[in-house]
Amino acid sequence: MILSTQTHAAAAAFGQETAVEMIAAAGFDAADMSMFYEDDTKWMFEPGFEPRVLKLRALAEENGVYFNQAHAPFPTVKANDEEYNRVNLPRVVRSIEIAGMLGVKNIVVHPVVFPENQKERNLQMYLDLLPHAKRAGVKIALENMWGRDPRRGVICKNVCSDAAGLADYVDALPEEFFTICLDIGHIGLVGDYEAPTIEALGADRLTCVHIHDNDYIHDSHVCPFTMKLPWKEIAAAFAKIGYRGDITLEADDFLFPLPKALYPSALRMMHDAGRELIRMIEENA
């Protein structure tokens, strides 16, 4: 089973090229290309980006890894904010193009909270992106999201927050170019349970994941086995459905407070945690 991690934290500290080298040195098989913050992504959306993208792919190959997954800028669009959408939608399109250039299989594009006609507007948004996915030869992955109750200020369900919502959306889109990226850390935040969610989606719909841990209150994005998620149950559920995708960590937020000198060892710890999860899945198979 392939183990990968996102470039986000390491790229913010050192740049995308060094991030790829560090991920390879830590022992990962692949990298998830983060394209969602300004830290080290501005160059991707400027003219003349192509040579650097191709050099990045070559650098990964030289270091014995590859790009298996990517993440588009988010929020994908904002309801009733035409100025934001005018700027960000081309960024999303560009990220799909870059994913194709990097040889990525799946790129995560978040569904959007709309006050009215939410499903219809989301499906149209994804269908508008379909020609770009076809051209790039990548699948767009829908992720389970959460909202925030404006009165109580707490996390609550919103768009595609549970298995039924994810299945409802992805089943309405062309299977060849759309899939599900299940964010394991988001499931409990909205009050659901990880294993039943994995089992409800099954291996045909569920082809990629975001793996991280939290305390069921905050979307912490930290290393597995450090907080409260039931990893034995999660591993057993992946084994039960015969999960055929990769294990991709989206767990590097805990790196940000660390001195930069500790990033390599922190990445190695994340790698070891990911390998342990894979071992647990395979042990249950």
C-alpha cells in the first residue's frame, strides 16, 4: 500500500522542491501536492509556471518518489462573492492542469456551502470543471466537509459531511472523472463514526483519503496515534472493504510551531505512523 503525505508544511518552510526531497528522505513513497495556500504556491498561478512544474516532477523521480495526489485551492468558490470567484476559479483550473503535468491520479476539489440549491450548484460547479479534468487526465475527488453553527460557534454538518451525502453527490457525476477522498479526521467532528462511514462508502466509491488525528473538537490535522481517533477500528474497516487506494497523510499542521531543524525528524515520525497504520490494515485483511 502506497504511503504519501502533503507538501504543505514543508513547502511553506522550505519551498516545494525541498519539501519533495524531505518527504522522500523521510521514507514516503509519494507526495500530495498542496496548492491551497499562498506560502509557496504563488508561482504556480503566474505565467511561465510549466518548466518549474516539470522540473518538480523530475526532482521527485530523481529522489525515488512521485506525485500521487493533489489539493486544489479552497474555498473553491464563495456564494455571492463574484470578485473572489473571478480570482480563484482560474486557480482551481490551473491546479487541475498542474496535477495532470505531475502525473497525479486524484485532485481534491472541495464542495461548497451554498445557501440555496446547494446540491444543484455544486454539481454544476463540478461539471464545469469536467473538461479540465478530462484534458489533464485526472480524477476530481470530493471531500467530506464540515460547517460551523453561527449561533453556537461549534462544528456541525454541512455539505457532503457524511457517507450518504458524499455518495449522493459522487453518484450523480461521471464515474470516470469523479471519486471520493474521505477525510478521516472530519468524520467525528460532525458526530459520525469512522468505521461505519468507511464501510458505507465501500472500495468502489472510496479511492483516496486524508489521514490525520484530532480531539473531536478541533480540526487539528496532526499525526495519527497522537489524539483520540480509534485507529484499530479504522484499520479494520479499511481492511473489511478491501480498500485499494493509497494512505495519504494530511497531518502536518503540528510542524508549524517547531523549529525548522526539527522538520525532518517530524516527517519521519509521520512516516512511521503511516506505516504502522498500513501494517494494521494489512494485518486485518
